[in-house]
Amino acid sequence: MTLFNIALKNIRKNMKSYGLYIGSTIFSIVIFFTFATLKYSGDISELAEESKQISGIMNASAFVLIIFVAIFILYSNAFFMRKRKKEVALYSLMGVRKQKIGFLLFFENMVIGIISLIVGIVAGFFLSQLLLSLLLKLMGLNIEIGFVFSSNAIIETMIVFMIIFLFTSLQGYRIIYRFKLIDLFQASKKGEDLPVAKAISVILGLAALVAAYWLALQDLTSPVWSYLGLAMPIVIIALTVLGTFLIFNSVLVYVLHRMKNRKFWAWKGLNLMTASQLLYRIRGNAKTLTIIATLSATTITAGGAVFGVYYDTGKTVEQSTPFTFMWQGHEENIDSSIVKESIHVDTKTIRVNSEQMEKEYTVIDQSTFEKLAKALEWEQTALNLTKGKVAMVEPFYNEQWMEEVANVSLQDVNYEVVQMYGESIFNLSTLPGTVIVTQDEVYNALHAEEITYQAVQLDNYKTHIDLSKELEAKPSTVDFSSAVQNYQDTLEGTGVMLFVGSFLGLVFLVATGSIIFFKMMTEAEDDKDKYSILYNIGVPKKEIKRTIRNQVGFVFLAPLILGLLHGTVALVAFSNLLQMNLLIPVVIWMATYVFIYILYYFITIQGFHKTIFHSIQEGN
């Protein structure tokens, strides 16, 4: 029997152990292949205005995916190599040369890689059509795409993953030269010394997280931002990672020690054993749990932010483009059945001087403002201006970022600003900031050319893209702006980001769950003899299962809680920065993440149970 045949036999024998590893790898290949297919798709690249944006995002995402998948596969492969060390030692003890054992491990890993690559490309070939259709739907584009086949995508995917699999295979080949025979036999039995929580580490861990959260919630006007500048995000991330590691390495050690010392809890069932096992391995778990918590926070933050922006696309567009259409010129013939409001607006443009700034503003009278505000359904539409008083519309005005304007000068006459509006009364691409004055005393006396604009509001404006293009093409609609077109453009951009963010998030989530699974399966192999002894001395299966649930639940729950906490703080800071309410989309995104994460918990529990009770059955 050749080494290659032995490798195939070993793979078939260990298929259950390799199942999740192969599945996770195939999933990563499918996503990468989809990105590559999208990059080389002629239908997508023909989208003139968005092709560069799509290509850039996909290239960057593919690069991130390559790095992450490479790290994930290396990490996963390391767990399997640790599990196989005793098997390698047996081969060596039987007289098999190290070179042949190395080739055996090399062949096994390459075969697994090639199988994953073939299945991933075939699955990706069929799924890419569905995923590309989903992308176009997220972008709001009604485009029929043909059956996508890209030889370039296949070649690129094969090259990238064959390099990754070749590297991991060489790592397996090298393993037998790095350990002595006795080390290989004892690899699964090596443990850590029982850690003791140091007060200074506990304090530093909590302090680092508190400091990171405090810095993240500071607005851009804070003195801290002025002092740290562009280093602020790096400081926040560093403190978060440091705090997370110290939480797992010290704070949880302290908590577990306290739980062990509470007799009413410790002597209940196998709680003492669970706490002792977690304490015994806490140093090794601390690094893994830190990685998982960081990945979870990254996925939650990035996905929540992108989904939040996509979810609020309509609201964002309406803030900058409150009217469906606006242009300079005369009225155009539009079907009256779809017109909600049509307002004729007379304006004058002059330069406004104030203590804080000098800027060109559009000036309208009070009655025009009230008509516009009523059409936009503003809460405060009535404005009572008296002599020497004016109001201003400064889009996106925020007293935290901008100084309050108390007085303005119109043609060398000073006026007191009695009201400041931070919402847009006009479409910003047509008309910027606005000054509202009384008609008889000020507006008619201004020495400036009067320009007429049309503001039109339609019912269900998002569906009138054809009308928007028709009006924009007319030479009579000068400075034309369209909420319909802005919505479509914004939807296309955020749709691409949501597509990429969602699937990268899924890859991160699959990798996170797989890492925990591999970690717990390794510990199940180490602990199966202990559970067999417990069963043989009379501990019921129900109690053993409860202990397993608690032990696995701790490893899953601890990083999830911290990841959700990190993500929540980051998303609050993000929403404050953009002045957006992201509560609903963030809750939806987090709920989806937690649901998939819980599925991995049950998969891990099931795998742990099989390992333990299979060992018990063999012992009996």
C-alpha cells in the first residue's frame, strides 16, 4: 500500500473530525470565488458609474479574505496536527522513517485541500449566480444577468488556495522533525500550571476597557481628539485588545477562584471539576478567547455599521435632498396624479457676512419658507419675524461642531438671527444654506437678481427613476437635483458595502465558530478518560452532559458577551458621529450574529458528547 493510499484511508477514517474544517474551508473558497467572479463579471463591470467602486471594494475585500482565510486555515491545521501527534509517534515507533511520515502528512493535507478546492469552486460556480443577483437587488438595479462563467476567477482561486494548502502541508511535514518521540506521545497531556489572578492585572484589565470605551465615546471636539489626532483609533483598539486579554487571563481567573471557594456552588454536581478544568487551561484559552472576542467585535461593528447605513439610505437621502425634484427655470409637465406638492420659489443670492464666517446664501421671504416647510411636514412651519430679525437654514447644523451665529450682515445692514434650522429646506446640490427675511422690509429691498426655482414632491418618489432621467435631460431644467437619482446612487454604493460586509462577516463568524469547535474537540479528546472514570464510579450521564454544557458554554459565552459589549460601544460612537439612529438595524444584525453563533454552540456540544460517550462505550 502506497503512502498516497494510506493518506486517503486516513482521511476517510477521520472524516468526522475533518468535517467542520473542510466545510469551513469550502465556505471560504465559495465566498472568495464569488468575489473573484464578480470582479471579472462583464455584466457588473459595464455599470459605468459604479464599476470602479465595485472593483475597488471587491479587490480590497478579496485581499482581506485571503489574509484571514490563510490565518484561519493555519490555525485550524495546527489543532489537527496536535491531535495527530500521538498517531505520528506510533508510526515512528513502528519503524517508519520520518521522511515517509512527513510525506504522508503532506499528502493528507494536500488531498483535503484539493477536495475542498474542487467542491468550493463547483459550489461557488452555481451559487455565484444567486449571490450576484442578490448584490444587484441590494443595489436596487433591475438588471438581468446571464450565466456567469469566469476562467480568470477559477485560476485566481486555485492559485491562492493551492499556495495556502501547500504552506500548511509543509508545516505538517516539518512537525515530525521538531519533536522528540516522547514529546509526541505526551503532546495531548501537557497542560498549564494553575494560574493565580494578580490584583494588578485585574485592575489594569478593567481600567484598559473603561479607558477604551471612554475614548470611543468622545466626540471630535473633545480635547483628547486634539491631543491624539489620527492615533486615537489605534489607541482605542490597543486598549480594547489589551483589556480583553487581561479580562480573560486575570479577571476570569479571579471569578473562577471565587466560585471554587463558594461551597454551596462548588460542591453541587460537577461544578468543582468544571471550574478546575477551566482554571487549569485558562492561560491557553485566554489567547483564543481574545481572538474570538476581537473577531466578534469586528464583525458586529463593521456589519452593524454597514447595515445601519444601508437601512437608513432613504432617510439619509431625504436629509440632503428633501424634494423629489428641484431645478432652476419654469414649470414642467408632470402627471398631476403623482404630484404631491409643486412650489414656485423666488430667491435672491447674496453674500452674507457674520462674525464667524462670510458665505454666499440664498435669501427667501417668510411666506415662501412657510410653504416649503409645510410641504416637507416640518413641525414648526410658522415663523414670526419682526423688524431687524432673520432666521437661517444651515443644513446639518450642530451646536457641538459649529459656533452659534448671532448676527448677520445683509448689504451692510446687521440683523439678529432669532432661529437656526439644521435641516435642509432645499435640495443641497441645487441651493445651499438659506436666510429667511421679511418680505416687505428686507427681501424687496435687496439689490440682487431674482431667480426662480421649482420644487416638486411626488408620492412614492423612489419609483420614478425614468421621470428623473427625462427631466434631467431637458435643457430647461438648470441645476437639476433629484432625490430619486440620489437614492439610486446611494443604494448602489451602500448595497455593495452591505454585500461585502455581510459575506466577510459570515466568513469571520464561521471561522470564529470553527476555532472554538476545534479548541473544544481537542479538550474533549484530552478529557474523555476523566469522564469515563466519572461514569464508571456512578456519575449519571445527565450530570456529565450538564457539565459539558457548562464548560463549552463558558468558552462560547465569555467572548460573545465581550464582543457584543465592544461592538455596542463602537456602534454608539459611530451613530453619534453620523448623527444617525442605528438601533433597529444594529439589533437585527446582532440578533442574526447571536443566532448563528448559538448554532455553533449546539454543534460543538453535539461533537463533545459524541467524543466523550463513544469513549465511555468503548471502555465498557
